[in-house]
Amino acid sequence: MDQVILVDTNDVEVGAMDKMEAHQKGLLHRAFSVLLFNEEGDVDSTKSQNKISQWRTMV
């Protein structure tokens, strides 16, 4: 199970929780994205693994 770092609205750590549970409860947590660029400067896209959920609340 993947754990996420829970934060308040000021990005202060307030705990940790299983990622799925945090998303189900709508809790704030730290996250990041990675963009890869090819030689032409375009963003390379890849498919996510089937087991990775895409969350509607992502901004």
C-alpha cells in the first residue's frame, strides 16, 4: 500500500495515510508530476499502468 504525507492548507505535515483512504476522504496530501520533453521540446506522453487510478480531484 502506498502512503502519502497529509498536509494542512499551509503545506504543514499533519500525518500519513494510505493513498486510497486519503483520496476517499478528500484529504490534502503532497503529490508531484513529472513531464518529459523530447528533443523537439514537445511533452512525451506515456500510458499509465492499469492499476494506477486517475483521481477526479486532481488539479
